Amino acid sequence: MSMPLEDLFEYDGNAYEFTVAVNKRSYQLAVLKTPEVEKNNGKVVSLSMRQVFGNQIEYRFE
């Protein structure tokens, strides 16, 4: 599975928030090493990008 670059080009939200959310989620996935990460060949960044784009995870900044 590759990075969803088409979604990245079409993203109209805050790029900083997106980057921080993907970065934090990538770290979580790397630490947890879930079966979903293994199925994605350990590519945590592309998986986290897909999760953020697909609204599969919820994030907020305080």
C-alpha cells in the first residue's frame, strides 16, 4: 500500500495540524505494532495518513 498522495494534493485543511496528527499517530502505530501495521509491511506513515484522511481516528490539539 502506498501513501494516499492524491488525497494530500486535494487536502484543504490546516497542513500543520495534519502533519502533527500524522506524526503522532505514526509514533503510536510504531510502538503498538498492531496486526494492521504488519499487514501494511510496517509502513506506519502511510497507514496513519490513510487513517487521518479517512477520519478513522479522531484528533484534537490543546
